[in-house]
Amino acid sequence: MAETTEGPPLWGVRKTIAVMLPMALVGWLVWFTYFASQDTKMKLSKAKGGECIVLKEPLPESGSVQSLLRKRECSKTHNAEIYARFEYPGSPGADQPTPEENCRRTPDGATAEQDAFYQRLLGALDDSDSTLLLLTNNPSAAEDREYVCVVAFPERSGSYLGDLAATLSPPTTT
């Protein structure tokens, strides 16, 4: 009978772990890097002013329904940013602004200086190659719904609204 030589009792297990563990770590890093770089789905009702999003081309019609938005880091290329989000009652009173008017007004509680800044910002948006869109999560005018005012522009990275605001001169006080 011929003698066979074998390694230590757990030699096969150790070798398998030594080969598989680095491969698993590399696979996990590749998977994490891939998914970390992807857009995040965000409910329209959770959107906040200044967040960067990606809208499909051609751009949606103003007033169209979007329940989910594709949020993206502002440092990556995107083609839209949230200007404002607001709730709107199903049966608004006669004295309430329309959703379109809400996108063009200064937020409630703003100071006179902030109001002047918002007016300059909206004027600058009108003079630029951007488009102000209104998106909603509910098409029914009889129910409460939420709207976001979105500024769409040619694809770029960095905060469009932040850069635009930085170019505006501060208000003069007299």
C-alpha cells in the first residue's frame, strides 16, 4: 500500500478562505462603488429646495405628475434642481395663490432683504437658459397634493441655484 502525504488537517479550508476572502472583499467593494454612484429615488413629497435631480429628456410638461424623482449628488452632472416644495389644498380659497404663482413668490416669513434676493433670483432665472417647471404628485384637483418648483437647465455639475445666487449682488440697504 502506497503512502499518501496530506497537509495539516485544515489545510484545504485555510486555502479556500485565503483565496475566497480577498475575492469577496473585491466583489463587495465593486458592488458598493457601483451602487453608491447611482441616483437615489426620492418621493416628490420629500424633496427639499436646493437638491439636485435628473429629469428625463424631453423635459416633462409643467404641471405633470411625478411621484418619484431621481436625486443625484450636485457634484455629478444633473439637469435640474428643486427651487421649492409646497403643499396645496384640494379646494383652495379664492385668496390663495395658484401653484404656478407659488413658484414665483417669496416664501412666507421672508424678510425684506430676503424678498429682494428672491425677486432678483427669479429675474435671473427668467434671463437664463433655464426653465421653471411645476411638478405634482397628484393630478386630482379635488384632493390635497404637493408641488415642487424645479429649475431645469442644460446638463452640468455643481449647484446651479447656488452659483446663480452667488452672482447676484447683495441688496443695498439705505
